[in-house]
Amino acid sequence: MSLYRNTIWFFKGIQEYTRGGYEAAARLFVEKDMDVTVSDRSYMITGANSGLGKASALEIAKKGGAVHLVCRNKDRAEEARAEIAKESGNSDIFVHILDMSEAKKVWEFAEGFKKDHKSLNVLINNAGCMVNQRELNAEGMEMNFATNTLGTFILTKSLIPLLEKSDSPRVITVSSGGMLIQKLDTEDLQAEKGHFDGTLVYAQNKRQQVVMTEQWAKMHSSIHFSAMHPGWADTPAVRSAMPDFHRSMKNKLRTAEQGADTIVWLALSEAARTQPSGLFFQDRKAVSTHLPLAWTRSTPEEEQKFMKILDDLANSFQPQ
């Protein structure tokens, strides 16, 4: 069954996830969806100094939004801030330095942000990593899980009260079509069992993000939650984490701007807000979170168990 899933996913990717797939989908986009001004709204984007995060930040800044860039590297973040401010003509671009893999620091940052800011309209969970050798951070967490899943969970959990106080709040999580070949696994979140494959661990994390999005949507009805797949985009992260894939596909990959298009649409458009909360999007359209006939569906009990494990783990790192 795994061979079936992988084969179907690959051919789906060639057809839909490439630059050609984006260009085909874009013919059906509604231009007026993006005819908005958001000068009264604020946006937080993690992993915002390059790739999809930076491209999203620039487009939102062009529409007048105040943008908070959450980045790990101060020099790159400041460089990105200057470029975005110059190109957009928007000076409301702010830098926050945070390593999303460090749970205690994510808590501290989010709690501090809530004290310093009266509102946050949109959170975009974009930061991620694909570490191809199993590594533990200083807190004993496997690096991919710590960054992609636990860090995202803690940041969102902590900021939900601020989002709920804000006008028309949204949370967008940048997942991946790779999650289509993974079923939620609640028994090995730290990837301790068997052979470690960074690509599959990353795909499992991306499945986890989709489940988190679906569960948050059920728990917090005043916030519009969504997850999305950007397609196969040519970004620094792809070039460094998947060099062979990048080398073989580079002429077919989407630009960062094309990959970010649905992120921006979900963040800005009223059309996105009219969609039910908790869905998974690709090229401005809600799509299935499972391949046909695939054995990737989990039970409600498994999903609730997963959320309870995350909640307990997150709380164990919360500063007292």
C-alpha cells in the first residue's frame, strides 16, 4: 500500500505541484479576491526571512498590513525587513528573533508578544525544517518534531487568546503534500523506532500539522484555521534539505511567489474567510487530505490522543 501511495502522490505532484500545475490553476483565480487593503490589520509570519515566508510578508506588506517577521537569524531577518520595507513602501515591518525548535523560548516569546500587543489578526505558521540525521535539541526533542510540530503547537496555543480578541482572526499553517503518504502516528512522535528517514519524518510532521488545524477549528470557532500545500517551490530550504530532488526538478519548480500565493490568499481575502474552518488548501482551493483508497485516515480517538500528548508536552516546557 505504501508503494501505491508513493506512486500516486508522485504523479499527482508532477501534474499539480509544479510550476505548470500552478499556471493551470491560476487561470481560474478570481482577481478581485486580492483587491484588498489591510492597513488596520497585523500579521505574524514565522520563518519569514526567505522563501515562502518572505514572499508572503512582501505581498501582505504591499497591501498595507503590519508584518511581524519571526526569524532565527538576526542578520538575515534585518536584511529581509529592509528589503520588504523598501519594496513595499511599508515601514510597519518588525523583526522578532526566535528559534522555533526551542519550546521554552517559544512560550516566552508568545507570552511577551501578548503583553506588548493589543491585537494580532493573522498568524502564519511557516517556519519548518527537514533534518536528515536524527538530532536532539538541548531540550531532548528530535529537531524536526520540535520545530515543525511542537513549536507550531505552542506558538498557536499561546497566541489564541490574543487572536480571539482581534477582528476576523485567522491561523494559516504551511503544511505539505508530502503528508498525503503518511497516517498520523501517535506512538513514535520522536522518530525513535526503526530507520530514521528525514523526508518521512518531515511528512509525518506535516500530517500532524493538518490534524492540529482540524482539531483547533473544532475547539475555537471564532478563529478561521486553515492548512495549505504550497506545491513544489524553489526555496533555500528545498535546495539545502533535498539537493537531489532540487537538481532533478529545478526547471519545473514553482517560484517562491507562486508557492506563497495561497498563503497570501488565505491571509488576505474575504473569499478564504467564507470557506469552512479547518480545511486544507492547494492553489486557492480546498482539497482532500487523503489520496483515493489510501490507508492514511486516523480515528477521532487517535487524533484526540495526539492533541492530549502535545498539550501535556507543551505544558511541561511552559515557564512557571
